[in-house]
Amino acid sequence: MTLIAFNKPYDVLSQFTDRGSATTRPALSAFIDLPGVYPAGRLDRDSEGLLLLTDDGRLQARIADPKFKLPKTYLVQIEREPDSVALAALRTGVALNDGTTRPAEVERIDPPALWPRNPPIRVRASIPDCWLRLTIREGRNRQVRRMTAAVGHGTLRLVRWRIGEWSLDGLAPGEWRAV
């Protein structure tokens, strides 16, 4: 069985080829040359961080399927400082157009020591930002971004740091290691 942890850079697709696009976008094949491994779940093109890939179908399902409730931890840079009401809403579940989310673990954190993003996030002098550590146990499409927006805070940067027991620790963008 092969399992690798990959630090997916911003603007890279979570698949090995770019299908259906008029212009070619960077994909996993530009970084990973291992036959037979496939992503266990997805990470949006405009998100960064941990993506697990495996050649084991059962493990892939256990990682990706929300019924196993594997915790996924994100470092999230949002617009403005959230108040206690916004944080409480994230902790109890947020109403989205596809139903209410499961409760999340959330805490404000100091800005993490991350690599610079290319391109950098938009910075507006008149609007402060804040970092959160947010852990969810489901995996809806663009869920974290939709959750922060639902409580009034747009996401500026989203980095998945951990999936279950596996972490991004020590991996630079575009690097991978066997785990």
C-alpha cells in the first residue's frame, strides 16, 4: 500500500490532468510521478495544503467519505475579526443552502508561519484580517469558505493542515513524502 502526503500549491488542480479546459492549468502530474496513486478527497484549486494520495481503494474511501467523520483541520485567513456570535455559530453548525453543517472546532490563532502565497492575497488597508484554526468532520463542496461567508467573514486564504493523523508539517508547497 502506498500513501503519500502532498502540499498542494495554490492554483493546482487536485487531479492528474486538466480535462475540459481551454487553457491548461497545473495539475498533480506536474509534481507527482507515481503510478497508481489517486487523491483521497479533493482540495479546491484556490486552496492550499495537505492532499493525501493512495493506491488503496479502501483507504481512499475511509479518508474521503464523510461517513467516517475523519477530522480535517484548516488554517483560515478571514476578513475582519469575528465576534463571539460568529464563532459560536461555527461551533454549533452553520445553515448553508445544502443544509446545516456539523459543529466545527474553531479558535482564533496568531498568524501562522506559512510560505508566501503566489499570487499574494488581496490586502485592503481599511479591512483587518484574522486567522482561525477550523476543524470539520464532513467535506461538502467549498464548505469552509461557505461557512465563514455565512457568518459574515470572507475567506482570504485557506490551507488544509491536517487530515486525521496526517499533517503537512515539514512539507513545502509542491513537495510530497510517503507516510
